[in-house]
Amino acid sequence: MRKWFMAAAGAAALAVPVAVIAQNNAAEMPANEAMANATAPEEIPVSRDILHVQVILDKLGFGPGILDGREGMSLTNALKGFQEARGLEITGEIDQDTLVQLYQYRGWRPTKTLQLSPAIFEGPFLNPIPKDPNEQAKLDGLPYRTPLEKLAEMFHTTPQILIAMNGRDAAFGPNAVLTLPNALPAERNYPDNWNADWQRTAAALNVGSNSPKAAKITISKADGTLKLWDDQDQLIGQFTATLGSSTYPLPIGTWEVKGTAFNPDWGFDPDLIAGTAAGAEAAVVPPGPNNPVGVVWIDLSKEHYGIHGTPEPQSIGRTESNGCIRLTNWDAARVAMMVGPGTPAIFTE
């Protein structure tokens, strides 16, 4: 990938120093025995070139999914959205015209080397979390399983990628220094009407407070994307989403946002969930990042349908849902900032 990335820049009429975009601002560090024991990473390298593109797109509101330095469907979708918004040829590739547009954001480096706050290691944590909603309903909440899972979600990635970026032998604990994807927002000046608990959640997810307001949402079954548009019909954000299933297909039509619940509980109805075990009873599953609807529920005028987060960000666009629109927790939180009651939500084939 790096060879192609550099060759494309060299062939351009406009000289864009892509090496600056790809440059890493921190030496690689190893991540520790505790991390290695927690989850075995895939033996696939993290490309700094690709990670830098992902970081820029993530900050601009064209969600590339998890920040993993790897090509894939979510990055392709994000590139298409960025290209559409900038009036470029829609290729879904890191082509020369796209690099020219990305160059102005080169100061957003691909990684940050940070000392871990002791607060990251404050619980509660619960591992394992029961899979049965009736058992989950007996708990006080559905927190992160481990500090590593919490840290990964803070930086819009997965535990496997943190291990791949830092190696298996790094110290992992309060005040440890690690290399992390640069998911840090420019500011966290959240609205005063947000309660303190939700402000803490948004800050922990590194969701910035400067997202523009959307005049409408469009959700494409064919593309597997959620797009946000301003009142001038300009594309201002796009995210890969999980959209329904054969049992509960996406409800094609025009709906609207009714309201948003932050850190919601989830009403489990066995009649509405495919594959529910015989004898399961209705239950209320408590809030938490590992709640089946994640940290946000954006309620729609179509009964039982909403836009929400997920405890499994790596599954977005790759699995099925029970009809709802599922995003990563950090993308769902960002969408929640951009919409409000009455925002149209148009679902298309």
C-alpha cells in the first residue's frame, strides 16, 4: 500500500508531499503481557498511511469504522462519502485527487503517544457478561469487560489493534505510555442541557462538540450507509451502518426522529428478536456501553425502530440487526449531536 500511495503522489501535477501525511509522530512501542493475554491480535500490520487517512476522515465526520490502519468496506464507504462531499470522482480509493483534498488536514497526525490516566482503570468492569438478556436484566449495568476494551473504544478501535500497535510486552496500567490512534477531538464544549452523565460518556468516547446540524438523514440499504445532509442539501457526514436482516428488513419509507435517549436501558421483547430461545421472557436490560443498543438510542417514528450504538464496533456492516440502524458507539453519539426531534429519516433500497 505504501508504495502505491507514494507513487500516486509522485505522478501528480500538483506536488503534494504525501510522506508528510503518512509520517508517524511517535516511535512504536510495545503493549504488555496483560494486553496480550486478554486478546490475541491478528497478525496483520497496521499501516500508518491508511491509519492517517482514517483519522482525518473520522475527524471530518466520514466514519471509517474502527481505526485500524487497514483497508476494508468501512474505509471505502468513508472515502466515497468524502469524495461526494468534495465534488470528486467517487472511487472509494485513496487516489490522487483525494490526497490533494486530505493534505490540508495533514496536521492531524495518525497517532498520539499518551500516558494513561488512572481513571481509565476505574471500574466497574464485568467479565464475562452473560449473553442471555434475562440474565443481563439482573445486573446493575453493562459496563466494559476490561480496561483494555474501555481504552480501545475511547480511541475508536479494538483491543486487537491496540496490541498490534504497541506489541505484546508493553506495560499496561496507570501512567503507562502507549501509542494510540489519534481520535482526540478539537474540543468538548457540550451543550449545557446535556446531563453530566452523558457529557462524561461523550468525552470518554472522544466525540467532539463541533458537529454541524443536519436537516435530514438518508439511509441506503444498497450502500449500507447513513448520510446526513444540511439545509443546502450538502453532504456533511456519513457512516457505515448495519441495516436490518431478512427477518426484519429495513423499513423503506420516510420517517422522522422523535427523540434521543442517552445511556439508555433496553426493553427486551422476545417476540421482536430473531433467534430468541424458547421460554425467554420480556426484560429491561440496564444501561452501559455493553448494552445491546450501546450508549445512544435515537427513536424513530416507525414503531420499534431506532438508530443506536453497539458493543461490537468491529461487526458494523458485517452482521444483521433486528431491523434497526446500528452504528459504532462513537458514531451513534456523533449522529445524536447532529439531529433532533422532527429530523426526517429517509430509508431507501
